[in-house]
Amino acid sequence: MDKNRRSSRAVTEPQEAAEIISEKWEEVLEAFHLPCPLCKGNMESQGVDLDRLYEFAEGEPGVVSPLDVTIISFVCNQCGYTAEFDSELFNPAYLARLSGAHPERVAHLTRRDFRLLVPLKGVEKNDTLLDLATAIARSENGDILVLNTAPDESRREMLKEKIQHYTPPAGNPAPVTVLHQGRNDLAQTLPEIITKQRVDLLVIEARGWGSLSGQDSVAPLIEVVMKESFCDIAVVHDHGLATIHRVLLATSGGPNARAAVPFVLDVVRAFDAELHLLYIASPEDPEGEAVGQTRIVETLAGFNIDDIKVHRHIITDDDPTQALIGESANYDLLLIGGSPRDWRGKIHLDSLSARVVRNAVSTAIVVLSRHDRPLSWLHWLLGTKMR
């Protein structure tokens, strides 16, 4: 997998690594049963332990390198036979298949490194959200959680039919699990699910959530998610995706623009599309061209784009909002990093990004980074930034 894909917590200490791996495998290990090779018992998980081994360098006498290995251990519930697996190589799906498990069970245990959550109401006019989620999940070896938020039984059936018969426009479907909301308070449900399921990316339609906020806007819901959970968010203004040949990423630098890069690279690769980056310079800035080139380089820094056709554009306009709206007509998909929020985490509905995506001709997506957290009141008063 590409080293530049979205990454989880950075591991600095062996003990911390063991704790992270234990958390990662907790849900799978609780439901994983491996037949004992010696008797008719089941091998049950004993958790993750840290072990230290020593590697001797070939041809270099006296050179010994310590290796910290995290081990997943199992013990038979009948005869006591024990088995250990290197956590980096542990593949429960493979072991289940060897033991004759049902194919659905094998698919459920397949290790996934990235998780997307897509709330659907059952009345969506097209498959845009599923198309985007599938493209990302396939590239990231991930899976998709569909949160069924349909308000009544008929729409729940519509959503069920949609998912059962869904075919992505490129490649094979990613594994999809349907979750049911269970109650009407979506503002409380979403953060709970994101935390419990360790969701990396929330993909949500921008319109149609009026029952939550009293207005046809997703902003109040997003504010709750950003305050109470920790994942990237893609807010989609859906105008359909008949085809994806040209994708535009607008950037002025900053964490939200960079947060959009892995998202857009997954989509571009899935559809074999061209990636266009755009910076809009002010007519009053004599260094606008140079600044734009720098911002584009900063946005792409550290990402592997060798296999992608990338085009860089810098235009000059004193009205960046209208300029972006006009440019969107030339592309199949527009992505833009969300505008910074205030110290209370408030999303401004009249921000540049919000105005652009509301009026864009093509489907437009605002990406909000998990790293763009609100400034505390102290940092705000002192004028410092937490970046």
C-alpha cells in the first residue's frame, strides 16, 4: 500500500505499538475462532504481547540487533495447546479459509486498513456517494459502513435494494456493511459510530438533513462530528457523476487542502482520470504566480503522483469564488479544502468553500481535515496557531 495514504497514529514506543495493535484487532479477535489442530477445541485469543528477539548479522560476527515483535497468542479451550502469530503477518481470513469457514465468514475477517462511513436516506437520486466511497475503499484496501438513516420502512427497503444491486463504475465493489441508526438523534449517533467503528472518513451528502437542524444544511451535524470525533469528512454537493475524466482540486495551501489530496488521488486512480490543481492569485499580488506555484508544491509534497497525469493552473482574479464556480464547469468533479473554522469550531455557511460548492456546476466536495481542530480560546487570544 502506498506509504502516502492516510495514516493512523504514529508509533514511537514498542509498548505503545502493542497497545495500538491490541485495540485494532480487539473486535476481530473476540469473534475469531480457530479449530485446535490437536483436539476438537477452539483456539481462543489471549491478546497481544510484546516480545524481544535478537537478529545476528550474516558475515558480521558480534553484530546483534534487537527486534521488538508484537505477538498475537491463542490457547485451546480444551487441551491447552498454544499458538502465536506475528501481528504484522496475522491473517485471520486466511486461517479461517484453511479451516473450512463459510466464504461470508472469510470475507468478514478480511483485514481492512481503512474504513468509510456513508449515511444514506434511501431517497438519493443516484449513486454518487457509493461511487466515491467504493473508489476510495478499493484504493485503501478498506471497507464501507452504510448508515441507514431512512425515516420509514418503504425508504429502508429502497435503500436495501439500492445496496444489493449496486455496481461501481470502476472495479469491484468494496465490502459493505449496513448499520441501522436505531434512533432519531443522528447528531448523537454519528459520533458514537465513528468512534466505535474507528472510521477514517465520513462521506456525507450536503443537503436533505433539515429534520436535524430546521434548515436544509448539513453544517450543524458536521459541527457535532468535528467536536466529538476524529475523522476526515467529505461533504458532497451531488450533481451526479456520469463520468470522471477531469478532476479539479482548488488549493491555497493549508491542512484542509492537503487532507483532500489522498481523497482525490484515490478517485483519480480508480477512474484513470487527470488531476488538475488550481490556485487563484490576487491581481494585487505581484508575486501571485510564484506564490501559487509554491502553494501547489506544498499541497502535493510527500505524495506519490508518478502514476498520475497532473496539470497545474494559476489564474488571476479578484473574485476567487466566482472564478472557481466558473472553472467547475470544465471538470467532472471539484474538490476544495474547507475554510478554517472559528475558535468555537463554528462552520461559516458564507465561507468561500461553502459558496463555491453550493453554486458549482459539477459535483463538488468540501474536505474537512481531522487535523484542523478549533483553536482554544487561549491560543486564539494569543494569536498562535495549532498546526
